[in-house]
Amino acid sequence: MQNLLARVASVTLLIVGSGVAVSAAPSFLSPIKKALKVVQDDPDAVQRPYNWSSPSIIQSGSIRSGVSFLVGDTYANYSGRTFELKQEQLKVGIENVIELYYGRQFTLAKGRSQTSRFHGDADYYGARVLVKKPTEDDPSAWSVQIGIMRPGQADLKSGSSQILLDSTKNNMFAVNYGDRAKNQFQLAYSVIEAPAFYSAHSISLGVGRDFTLRPDLQARLQLNFVGQSFKGGASQSNYELKTIGSGSLAYSPMSWLSLEGNLTVMPNGMPFESGDFTGVSGFAVYEPGGIVDDLRTKFLAFGSLRLVAHWSF
């Protein structure tokens, strides 16, 4: 946890420090500042909420036309174990109404010994469609969202034994709502299927809110409650309730470039449908024990950093 806190602190200092550096830059940067001011003074830009890169952050409106690309890294350290997830994602917004995205993840979880580890990769893609646009008279918004995660075969090693877990099929459907006070709500249903009749179902209720700290600095707080059940070869769980809390910061020194930092906390382990981490947590339906079982039951905290570039059209 100390390593994690150090990384999160570094991310926060980097975001804040970058903002201070821009504000205190010498006069030869004045043309750039003037260009940024023109963008910030654009009425449409002021009214447009920040478009978060992660599909797991609830958004009901705010579809930005154009193409965005991100690279990111997520890290955790718990009970002598480490977890790292690298990510790439391409997102396309069409006519401020439809948003399509595709991404790749590469995960490595290491146990206390060098011979204990979990390795996997996943493709994910989905879409969000704006059903009701916000207006000046009625700023509320509705949208529907689908998310599909397709992990590859996972490799679990523990001591001298090795287990290959066949890929799962993870599907999520959600309805997002933004009220007049700009609070974000989501009701989502997810299904995870695996070979040998392993499967899981979950229902999630989420609430989030954005905060504008400065014109170039946005924040998001979000809380998700996930109810789930699963069945396997010889066992079926009781109904479980999981909680996911997250806080995000986005620093945008230019209209086309953003740096996002995130801290996600799961007090009682990963749910099967865990947003950005579903490509890993979906394998918990196998109940293999070891590293994956710890991810499902232990307190977890993840720090992430993403660099996002956007081109409007």
C-alpha cells in the first residue's frame, strides 16, 4: 500500500505541478496562453462537460465528436503482491450523439513468490448512444451504453503447477441519467459466461458527480454498488454485495491533450463486473484460489495514470 500511495501522490503532484508550471511560465509562452484562452472563452467549450476516457466512468451526455487515443497504466500493491494493467484505447464520437470505443489490456499479477503469477490480455469494445440531449432549459440527459469484454486465455501459475483458464464472455448493458443538478446515475446489468457451465450475473447502481476546480482541471467522484451471484461446477454463491469507490482528476493544458489520474478502492474485493478491471475479475467465476481469489475477497486500491489525445472533426 505504501508503494501505491506513493504513486498516487506522485500523480497528484504531477497534475497540480503541471498546472502551476503553465501558470508561472515566462512571457515567451504568452502566444500559447492566448490561444488557450480563445478555446476556453468559446461558449460551447465552457458549457461542454469534460469527456472522461474510461467507459466505466458514468456519463449521460457529453459526447464529443472526433477521435481520441489513450495509453495508460494501472498499479496496485497488496499483501506482498503486485498488480499492473497496461491499456490502449481508441474512441470515436459521431455527431455528438454516438460514441464507439475499442481497447486492449495487458495484465500481470505477481504473488509473494516468483513462481506465483497471473497473466492475461483482453480486448474490449462498446458504444454509448445519447437518447436525450441536455438543453439550456432542461440540462438533464439520458443515454444507453453497452460494453463487451473478451479476455484471452489466462495463465495462472502457483508453485510448480500451471492452470490455463479458457476465455470468458463478458457483456454489460446500462442506462445512464444526468439530472438537472448534473449528478450522474447508472443502472447496469452484466452477464459473464465461461466454459463448463461457469457463469455470473450482476446488477450495478452507480452515482457520480463532476467538479470544475479550474477551467483546465476537472474532478470526478463516483460510487458503485454491485449485487452479484455465480454458479460453478459444484457450488453456487449466496448473493454478494460489492462496493467500488473512485476519484479522478483530469488536467487539460490544451484542448486536444489531457492527463487523467484515478484512484479506485474496492473495500471487499473485486466484483465479477469491475469496470476497467473486468478482463481480470471475470475469471473469478472459476474460483481457482491463489492470486485471483485474493483479488475477489481482499481490500484493494488501484492507482492509474492515462494520457489522452483528442482530434475534433
